Amino acid sequence: MIGNRVTISYPPTRIISLVPSQTELLFDLGLSEEVVGITKFCIHPEEWFHAKKRVGGTKTLHSNIIRDLNPDLIIANKEENTREQIEELAAIFPVWTSDIKTIDDALSMITKVGDLTGRKEQAGKLVSEIRTGFQGLHQVESGNKKVAYFIWRNPWMIAGGDTFISDMLKACGWENVFSGIDRYPEITLDLLKEMQPELVLLSSEPYPFKEAHIEEIKIALPATKVLLADGEMFSWYGSRMKLAPEYMKGLL
């Protein structure tokens, strides 16, 4: 998906997923027998989390375990995995790497993974279901709020404009006040005050924001609404997207 040509034995029968959201996608495509390895952060589905061989973290892969599993397809992501480790693996095994910055990118990824794994029909149905859900979301009045989305604390970090999270905010009819900054920059609460968001979302991942952290933001912006947000709903770009529209309607 990032321009590299991948040759695989079709359909693959020994798949390793290095990305939590794409692991869940493989489950929903019906690939329980084919997936032989996942990361320690692949918490969905729970049955795989307990039963499948773990190959390390998304950025701390154990290449010896991966070699022992002898995969005929590895599914990775440009942002969640490190370039050095992916290049090392790609010298030995077929590695397909996604690059997701928008909802359309995610839907394209689902389609391509379906093609790669012999689950074209299942992937097509899933994409159709997700599209229908987001079409319904567009019909909800959002108020066109100016929003900031935090992913980390100490230092404070937010989702910039070239991220999947930012595109999900846009799908809600919201404006990311940090849309002019790329990726996940560090900011200060003084800069947040200058941007004057009407709503601040504190994500449940990767930093586990809690109720206590709401007060820290409220001190800087007492008139701004601050809410905890389910990070999986805004950042998991696989089959979990079918659940996101209903969750977002609740926030709206």
C-alpha cells in the first residue's frame, strides 16, 4: 500500500499481524486459522489475545519469534511499526504495509487486505457497512465545533491535521484546531488557550486519560467542554470503524 510490490503464496495460510486494528480486521474477515502471530497490543478479539503467539510490541518486534513462525504474509503499518524492523523482515518474508491518514485510506486498506487474504466478499460487505454508518453520521447536527484531541500528557501531545484521528473529527463535522500542524506534535496549555477550542477530547489511548486530567485542562480553559474519548473509536482504522458512527453520535 506504500508502493512496494509484494509477492505471496495465495491465499496465505500463515499470517502475522503487527497492528492491533488490522488484527481485529483479520478476525472479522474470518481468518482465525490463518493468523499465527500478533503483537502484545492486539487486545481484540480477546480470544486471540490469549491464544495467538505474541511477537512483541508494535515497535519492539521479536524477529526470532517471527522467523520461527515462518509467515507467508506479514501485515504492518507505516506509522505503528518501525521502518528498520519492517525492512529487516521484508528481506525475508512478504510484508504488506498500510499507510492510513483518512477514512478513505482505511476503507481502501480493508478492501486490499480482503483481496490479499482471499476474503474479498467479506471485506466488501464490511466496507459497505462502514460507509452506511458514516453516511448516517453526516446527517447528525454537529454544531461545527472547534476541537482539540489529546493523545499524551507530560508532554502534552495532540493529533495534527494529517492524521486518521483528524479525519475522524472531520467526519463528526468538527474542526481540528491543530489541523495546520502535522502528525502528533507537543504543545503547551498556553498554546491551547490561544487556539480557543470549544471542545477538548482526552483519548483513552495511547495515554490513559482519566477524569482527574479533565480538571487540568479546565484550569487553562474554564469555559471549554472537556470529555474523555474512547481512543479505539477515533484511531482504530479496521473493522472497529463499524462501531464508530454510533459512538460519535453519542458525543454529538
